[in-house]
Amino acid sequence: MGADKPTPEELELQAPDRLDAAGLVQLDPDHPGFRDPVYRARRDAIARIAFEYSDGEPVPRVDYTDEEQEVWRAVWRNLGPLHDRYACSAYLGCSRQLKLDRARVPQLADVNVALDRATGFRMRPVAGLVSDRNFLGHLGRSTFLATQYMRHPSRPLYTPEPDVVHELVGHAATFCDPAFARLNRAFGEAASRATPDQLSRIARVYWYTLEFGLCEEGGAVKAYGAGLLSSFGELGRFEEHAELRPLDLALVASTPYDPTDYQKVLYVAPDLPRTAELLTAWLREI
């Protein structure tokens, strides 16, 4: 960037919540890779790639292993049919436009070319989770903070944390759509001026909409949330195992969520264009 000292935002991006003091990734004891030293070393290596990245540089590429490529293929073999059944039409259109390679893990740098051409969005690599204000705030600047590591190969259809599958399959395609892009920017602009209490409310609404949102479409319930669209287990079971409630933004804003388990309650919005209007108006009031 040419500056002598990193900005506060850059420092936070270089010290995400899930890195220890040495810059190595922490995993919870129940994480599938907790007792796998090879996987943990791989996670550390990919984290360092993002850790050393600065804005203005070419987005770093990851040389994914054959095992990681196979996990990517396994995800698509299982998710593809579920998308055909449950994904909303806007997401399916975005997916066809982005044309993610289903045989090999796409690189953020290549995806960014298509996103920039479509809506001006880009994906910026980060080493791990960051604060809500940092993550959401970047959306207001058309930037999505994305991890690049792959989930553990023993659980190809599950991840307890966002990984490259979640970022690319769940989020990337939506940034090809102008309405989705505007809504993400609205979340970011609201987060950048919010008080801590308001930020918590915004984060909950983001979680239950852009991460795990459902909408009505053609008399059926369809998914538009990235967390659902990138999760084989959750997308394939929500009709039977989650309580579906009509979207009530005041209620959602005060409802905590658990990022480590399947969602027990999901909120069904009206059709997607109307949902975008409701969310944008609510964010402006915040």
C-alpha cells in the first residue's frame, strides 16, 4: 500500500479471532482436524498466505492439493442436485453467470475478475474469522473477506467454520447480481456507523437473511442464504428439521444464533425483491 505503518483495519485483518499469538490457527477440540497434524500444518500455511497479504497486491493463489480438490468435487456432487431443488432462481442465475469450476477449486483472483465485471465486488483473502464490524464494514466498500482453506477431508460435507467452499459456493455467485450486491453494501454502510448494540442487531439480521435466509418463490420455499446454499447437510434437511417462521426483522434482530450447529429456526421471507426492499429500509432506519 506504500504506507509506513499499517492502518488499524489492516492490523485487525492480520490478527483474526481464530489465530493465536504466533499467527497459527486455533481449532476447537471438537473440530474434525483438531488431532490431525498434517491438516493443522496445512491450515497454518494457508493462513500465512492471507496473513502476509496487503491490499494493492495481486490476490495470492493457493496451490490446492489433490485431496483438497477431491473434497471440492465431493461437495459439488452432493450440492448440485440440492441447488436444482432448493436454490432460489436469482442464485441459480448468478451461478450460471459465474460458472465456478466444479472439478478444481477456483482461485479468488480469477473469481474477482468476473465479480468486478458484474458488480464491482471483490473477495479479499483473510486468515480466519474477523470481528462483525470489520467483516460487515468491508461489504460497504464492495469487499468480501474470504478464507481460502479447505474443510477437513474426513467431513467433506460439513464444516464448523467458513471455508473456501462456503465463500465461493455460498457467497461468490450472489455478488454477480446487482440486487444482492446493493444489499450487501447496505449492510456494510449500516455497520460502519452503528453503535455496538446496533451492530449486534445488524449481525443477527445478516445471519438469518444473507447467511441462512429462505424466501417464497412460486409457491415453494427456496434458499437464498449462503450458509444454506453451501451446506449439503443443512440444505437437505431444513424442511424436516428446522422450524420455519415468517421473517420478522424486529424479532430476528434480537434472536441469538449458534454458528457451530445446524440452525433450529429459519425465517422465510416474501419473494426476494420484496425482501431486499424490507432489509434495505430496515438498515437505513438503523
